Amino acid sequence: MDFDVEQLAAAVLRLPTADRASLAARLLASLDEEAAERAAYDAAWEAELDRREAAAAADPEGDLPADLVLAELRAELAAERAAA
């Protein structure tokens, strides 16, 4: 879509009042849908974080030091690059 927002706004403002109201309602509804989708996404991540926190608290000995994890990941990446 190659619309200049100002040109689009000027065209919309020339519409009859009922059409502008209908368009405004549709635009607002689309924002509500996006907000609802974002809220669902945020809630899913919050639940995942809670699950991970509970798992870590249940087994504190299962944690690995970050430097060890990063070293393993770097070694795996280097091996994949060498094989390619």
C-alpha cells in the first residue's frame, strides 16, 4: 500500500459523516483486536515465565552456569559451521 497518510486523511475527511463514523468504528475495533491479541500473547509468556520459575525453584541443583551453557552453544555452532 502506497498511501500518504495525509492524503488518505484528507480524502476520508471529505466522506459523509455516516461513512466517517463507520470507518472510525472499524479502525477503533482493529486497535481493540490488536490489544486483545497482545494481551493474550503477554499472558502466555507470563504463564511460561511462572512455569520456568517454579521448575527452577523445584530443582535448584539443575541450574547450569551461564558460561558453561554459552560455551556449549558456541561449540555446537562452530561444529555446525565446520560441517557446512
